[in-house]
Amino acid sequence: MINQLVIENLKHRPVRTCLSVLAIGISVTLVLTIVGLSHGMLEDNARRARGIGADLWIRPGGMQLGTGGGSAPFNEKLVPALEKFEHVALATGTAIYPLQFPQSIQGIDFEKFDRLTGGVRFVEGRVFRAPDDIVVDSEYAAERKLKVGSKIKLVEREWTVCGIIEPGKLSRIFLPIQVVQEFTGNTGKVSQIFLKVDDERNIAAVKAKLKETFPEYGILTLEEIVSLYSVDAIAPIKIFIRVIVGIAVVIGFVFVFLSMYTAVLERTREIGILKALGASPAYIMAILMRESALLALAGSLLGIAFSYGTREIFRILIPASMQQKIMPDWWPIAAAIALGGAFLGTLYPSYRAAKQDAIEALAYD
Amino acid sequence: MTNGHATAATPDLMVEIQGLRKTYRVGEVDVHALRGVDLNVNRGEFVAIVGPSGSGKSTLFHILGGLLAPSAGTVRVGDQDLAAMRDSERTNFRKANVGFVFQKYNLLPTLSAEDNINIARHIAGKNGPPDEFFARALELLGIAQRLHHKPRAMSGGEQQRVAIARAIVNHPALLLADEPTGNLDSENSDAVLDLLRELNHRLGQTILMITHDPEAAAFADRIVYMRDGHIVPGPSSTKAPDR
């Protein structure tokens, strides 16, 4: 019977009900989108790291993921020296030039990069030939509406797209390594070095030898690199998500509070009727709590649906910059956040309703 | 009717009030709404309480309905001593011991007539089908065809019949009606008053009705007059004229 009353009450004020559901839905969308972006972008990075095909990465010691922009601490002569290590089949260095987040230009030795990755597949065009040639991946090309022959301005220079490759290999924008070394002022230096080992059973031994030889360098296996591309491994992202969750709770709380507070004022007389019939304070509170719980659940479903919408928007507008993952694991968490906000927002209005004087409420017009 | 304050009551008395006083504090002034009311209502009696505004009849109505605590005196409805009850006990008392009929009907606008009746049963903790008493009452009320309508789709007379049905669905010891015809035209007023009398005569429902209207009061078995917080002798005894 309470459920019947709750549903009828919600139907009785469709605009307020819809606005409340929309507000809660937006806060749920906010959570699911931010979490989905965090996971999606990290997974995209992990996918591209795997796509390199390297068994070992050599980076400056202490370098964090997504940093190291423009710095090139290794002498490029180290690359052929590393190739001479036992069981190292291939070594190649790249020079990084960071662009606006999350993009960067990777300066590569195309011939070696092609071998390392097991073959770069061109969707369109060819490798660099002219000094202003640039290669991009198909997702970046889609985002920037580029074709072979298109002009693109990066680093204060105009480049001509000579080739578009399939995505999933290290970066989305590639130039010859010498070009990047030149405009970063790091001629003869590289930012990181990738190694291919002759047999995966030898990876640990090669790593140990390298650690012994270059104790100041960060030497990581592919799996170690990939494991770093997780939300749990990156403290600022965890904090960021917590902040967003907090904001979502506050949004849910404020909207539900206003909605339920208005509802209690509007229904003063009805609350008086229920009290005259013998409804206890707990009965009155249960009605309002169930009402806000229903709003929160409907808002959660709407938020989940909206998160598919935001994913599509990112996919269509900026497929290379933002990758949102749909996060079913987070649906119950987002719903719990919405319910928590709604519960907090209903506490005071329902307490006020429960404490209302029945005689005064019945006299209310 | 076991509410924790059951007392030995005279078998034929449904309402027993002795020395009832109610004083409100308004700002720094004490307002004496009831100044020592003594009133007995027999089981199965239909009593009208008539008096001008400020006479204390609404306060008496609220105290008898368990909506208000008395300041002093004894108030028994059936075997329940309302004067000794706490708020929560009076809430429990209201669930099944009294039924209210208000001037403005006071139906829940979002629910159908049937659900307005059902919610009274739900609050009283009764979930099964209504008893034989209510089936007969529903027959008398003549609203069977309108039960699925919401209040806004019903006339005032129909709404008041639904309100009466809701008031008696739990078979209360006492039906309290506060100006039940105050918002109705004369035709619907007579119909509602006839219904109250039928409920009283045929089903033995004890009714206490507050009214300004002498014609409405004439439907009762007995008329009690109030003035300035007292029960006073009426202009022509306390026996209602025959109708």
C-alpha cells in the first residue's frame, strides 16, 4: 500500500519527479563518465604499450607515466650498445615531444619500430619521405578530420600527413626521430629505449643484467608497464574519482533535499490525514524514504543510459583524446552513491513531516 | 481494543468524560478551551455537539480523536483512557478505535477511493479483506461503482461517502464527524446525514458529530450544546426532535 501511495505521489507531480530523476541521473552520469574515462584512457594507453611489442622498456629512473615530456636523457649511442647485450634481438629509442594532454609526438626510427611492433599497417599513405611528413593513427585522423595530404600545424610548424596507420602502437603521432631530436634540442639523445629479447624465457635474465649495469635506470617488463596503467596505481586519479563521487553525492543530496522538502510542504495536509488515520512517524518517514529511493533508482538507470550517450559523444568527437569505458562494475556503486545522496537529502524533510502536528496539518490549505 | 491503558468502563458507555479541561498557551496567555466538560455517550448512540465558534467543540473532537492530549480530567473511549496516553499511544489508538469524517473530506488526492479506504486498513495493520460490517456499510454508502475513481473525479457528496467508508473500515468504536455537511449542498447534506443515521441505526455505529447546523444536528439521537468551554443546557432539552 505504501508503494502504491509512493508511486501515485510521484505520478502526481510529474515535472518535479522528472527533474529530480534527471538531476540524480546527471550525478550518476558524472560518476560513470569520469570513472569510465579514467579506466578507458588508461586501458587505451596499456593497449598501445602492448602494441609496441617490446619486452623491456628503459626509462629514466623515477619517471612517472605520462611524464618525461621533451626530456631525452639517454645518448642514442646506448641503443646499438644495448643491442649487443646477450639475448637482445632488437633495440630502438624514441624521442618524445608532449602535446596538449593526452597526446604526444613520438620520434621513431621507422624501420626498427616496424620490426619491433611486428609490422606497422598503413590504412592509407606511406612512411615519411619529405622533411615535413608526419604519420598519424586512424583515430587521431578521425578526430582531426585528416587524410593523406592534409596539412596539420603542430609545434609551430606545418606538417603534411603522409600516412595513416592502424591505432594501438605506442602513440598516435609519429615523426622521424631526428626531427623530434632537432626541435626539442636533444640531438643525439633519446627519451626511452625499447628492447626485444630473443626468447621470452630470457627476459628476466636480460632485465637483471641491465639493472646490474644501469642501476640508475628504470627497466620494466611489458607487464610491469601495463600494470602501471591502472587507476589503483595512479594516486591522483583515485583522489580525482573520490572527489567526483563526493560531488555526485552532494548533487544528489541537494536535489533530493529540495524536492522532498517541497513535497513535504505541499503535502502538509496529506501528512495530517495520514496522522489522523494513525500513521506513526516511522510510517510517514518510510513513505518519503521510499519515494526518494525510487527517484534515486530511476536516476541511476537514467545515469547508466546517459553514460552510453557520453561514450558515444567522446567516440564520435574525440576518439583519439578520450576513451570512455562502460563500467558495469560501477553501476551498483553509482546507484549506492545516488541512494546515499537521496537518503541524506530525505532525512530532514521526512523528520519534519514525521514531527508535524496533525491538527495544524489538517488545517493547512 | 487493548492499548495499554484499558480501564474498567461502564458496559453501555462508549464515551465517558469527566472534568475535562484543555488549556492552550498562546504567547504568554493561557486560553482555556475546555473548562470542565462532563459528557457520557452510550454505545450505539448518535450525538450531535452544537455550539458557536470558540465554544470548545473542536477541541473536544480532537481530544476524543486522540489528536490532542487533555490538560486535566478523564476521557475514556471504550476501555481506553486517553488522558493517560503518550503521543505514540494516542497514534496507536487512532488506528482502529476512532474514525474521522471531516468537513473538507480530507481524502488523499493521489489515491483512488478504494485505496483511500485501503490505506486506513493498512495503517491499522489489517491486510485481509474488509469484514461483513464494512461490506454492509459499503452497500449503504452506495459508492461501489466509484471506488476506482480519484477524488478529483468525484462530487463532494461522493467524496464524503468515501471519507465515511474510510472512517468506518476498521470498525471503530467511535465515529467522529466534524461538520460533515459543511461543504455540501442541501441534497448531498441530507444524503450524508441519512447515511450516518443508517450506519448508527442499522449497524450500531456510535457517532459523535460536531455541527453549526441545527438541521444537521436534528439527525442525531441527542444534541449537546457547548459554549465557552462548557456543556450548557440547550434551548429545548437535549433530545433531538423526531425526523
